[in-house]
Amino acid sequence: MSNHTDVRSSLSRRQVLTTGAFAGGALLLGARHARAQQAATQPDKDFRFKQDNPARTNQPRRQTPLPVAPGEPGNDYKPVVVPNGWTLPYKLVDGVKVFHLVAEEVDHEFAPGLNAICWGYNGGVHGPVIEAVEGDRVRIFVTNKLPAPTTVHWHGVLVPSGMDGVGGLSQRSIPPRETFMYEFTLIQHGTLMYHSHHDEMTQMGLGLTGLFVMHPRKPTTPPPDRDFAILLHEWKIDVGAARPDPNEMTDFNILTMNAKAFPGTQPLIAKLGDRVRIRIGNLSAMSHHPIHLHGYYFRITETDGGVIPQAGQWPETTVIVPVGSTRTVEFTADNPGDWAMHCHMTHHVMNQMGHGIPNMIGVNPSGFDEKVRNLLPDYMTMGHTGMHGMTEMGMAIPPNSIPMVGAIGPHDEITMGGMFTILKVRENLSDYDTDPGWYENPPETQASLATDDALERSEIAGDGSTAPKAPPAAMKSWQQAKPLRPGEEAAPASHEHGGRAGHDH
Ligand SMILES: [Cu+2]
């Protein structure tokens, strides 16, 4: 199978390259590792990474596979790009990648104007991306600077039971001010996650989550040019509140990508023709997020269970990322422009005050507004034609809150907030780290006001009177309603006052 990974052949190649290093290192690594290293020179027939189907074997999974040289960025993998985030640096100690996570309170900015005190790692929300290579041995120290015990669970990572990080079940929870050590060998590749597994509702709800990216030791496809990593989350932050409310069950009002709500989200930048991979994880409390990309279709290539065989990778424009899951999509950036990428749940592209307001659609508030302005000179009824205008009207908003939607785009306001970002694909880029600004549409590729000439040539009336109308027959309900009581007539299915219903008067 294309995703089957077996280190034996890479070991023999590496062995040629690194025999000297291994021989020197073995003295330091101690007898156990030295024995294992000796075994590496005679490939162990039993050993293989069991990423395909670890459940399908009767053999206990080998918890200490053969050591292989730690994967190096640039050589063994191309590091992921983390919009609005960062990757945790490591150091090498005796051939082991050593990481240090510190769980602590963090004053986090969700978007300009909205800060809240969250729980995160190493001064950020969410935690940094942990990035390594299949076969790497990792040692992860976790220091707890929170006021409560915590743990770290390696979500989807194939670890020995005692390294699984479930408080009480797999370990004693880490008390405040103490440091625990996790150590295991990565026997898979893919997009995994990590999060607190102690008082999950509170701790994950306050932000103690992160992505754990493992690159394949022996990639079967060339690495993408751009490899983005995004973690989805949802929060309840009452307007003006200092902290998110982790007890919320349903009414989340801040929806984030890498803990930023639009317009705080950093765009994804790609060059025309780049092969693009986007890894999306979801550790929201309650919501699955259908993430939709404009301008493209993509293939869903991986879940947190591993690589999807090519024959099973069907094309989509929206990928639903369930809670507690990751999805990886890939496509070629062959369509230049500024492309929206967002959750398609319309309440998830709204910030704070867009939720739970009264329905004013269709109400003409002008007379009412005039009367109220006698008392409150700045009064304006909001929302009677929808949410547009909320960005530009410049109304005072309460302290520590963000408008329900919006940013100023190149043409008009962008009536989006929350889980929304922009993929910017350009023919020419100075570099990937500089925002290229807004896309300049080539001539005749820009929607614009129809000219009189264009209307005339196509015999289109600007008042809509020449447009086809829905045929009444097509709009009719299929069946008449049942009589409510015996002998009572049901109401006719067609509309009496519609003027085009063909009802007999
Ligand atoms: Cu969503």
C-alpha cells in the first residue's frame, strides 16, 4: 500500500550515511540502545511501523522500536506553516528530541479589541505545534504553572498506555508547580493533537490544546510547497468579560482558527502552481466545522487515523472536521486570487454580538428611530436589513468586544467574522511571509455594475421585470393539508392573494 511505511530500507540507507555517528553515539546511549543499534544493522523482521492497521495484529505493539536518527527539518521534512502560531523548538539529547511545554495563564488577543485570559502553553494560545518525524524518540517535559492540576494527552498518538495522559487513569495528574516527563517513540505519521485530559471541559475550553504533526520517515509523495496547520476552537466570551466561560454548552460566540477570529486571522499565502496542504484539527467543545474553500476543490488525503488510500480520496469543496478529529486536504494552487476559507455554519462566521439579537429583518424603523432620537440623539435600530453596515458605521462598541462581523475589504466591507480566513494565491510573491495585499483582478474578471449598453445587448431590464419568474406550479406544495376535524375543509394549497396562483375565485 502506498501509505505503508517500513523503516528497514531507510535504515539501511541511513546506516551507510551515519554509521560513524551511531557507533560514537552508542557508547553514550547505554547498553539497551547499543543492543537495539546492533539489531538495526540486522534488520528486525518483526518490526514495522504499524500505522496501517495496528488493531489488526495479535502481536503486542512494539513500544520501543529501533532507534533511527532524529528527523531533521529541511532534510527529512519541510516544516509546517502555522498562521497566527508557532512551532515548538526542540533540543537533541542523546538522540532524543526534547521538548518543554509549560501550561499557564495567557492574556490572549482573539482579534484587535478582544482579549481574554485563557489557559495556554508557553505564553500562547493554543499550544505551539509539536513537529517531529516518524521514528523519532521524543521526550516532552510538561511544567504546570496553572492553579489546578493538569495532564497532557497525545490525541491519536500511538503511545504506551502509561504515556497517554489521562488524569487518574494513565497517570497522576501533574500538580501545580510540578514538571512531568513523557517519552515515547513515534510509530506513525500524520496530523495529531494534544490537549489537557484533566477537567477537560474547563481546561480545553480555556485553550489547553495544540497540534502534533508527524512527518513520514519515508514519504511516498513529494512534500507540498506549502503545508499549513490550523486548529479550530470555539469560545464563549461575554461582552466585556475578562475570561472565556468554559461552562457554556451551546451558545459559543467566538469561533477561531489558531485561536484568532477574523479579522485577526492571518492569510494563507501561496504561489501560483504551489502544491498546498492544509491540516485542520478541531478541539472545539461541541461543534463540528464544515470548512469550505473558495476557488478550488481539494482531495481529503488524511484523517488522524492515517493516510487515505488514493482510491478513497474523493474531491470536495467543504471538509467537515468533527470534534476531536483532524482532516488534511491537498490541492494545487492553480487559480490566482483572494479566496475565502471559512466554516460554512453561518453562525460560526459571526463574532460575539451577532448572536441572539432580535430579528429585525423587514421592519422599517425610520419613524421609530426619529422618535427615539429625541431622547437618545445617536440612536439607530440595527439589523433590519441584516448585518452589513456594522463594520463601517463606526458605532461605539463596548470595551473588550469585537463587532459581530467584519473588516474593510478592497471593494467593500467583508461581512464575515469568526472562523474565516483568506487564501492568497499570487503569480509573483516577494516571499511567503509578506502579505501581498489585495488581489488585483485582471480586466474583465471583476463583477461590477452592469452598464446600460450591456443590459440592452442582452435585453435585460434593470428593474427585474424581464427575468423569468418561478412557475406557480413549481412552487406549489405537493399535497393539501388534511382537514383538522371530520367534516372540516382544508385550506387551499395555492395562495389567495398571490395574483398568479390560478386559484378560482
Ligand atoms: Cu463551524
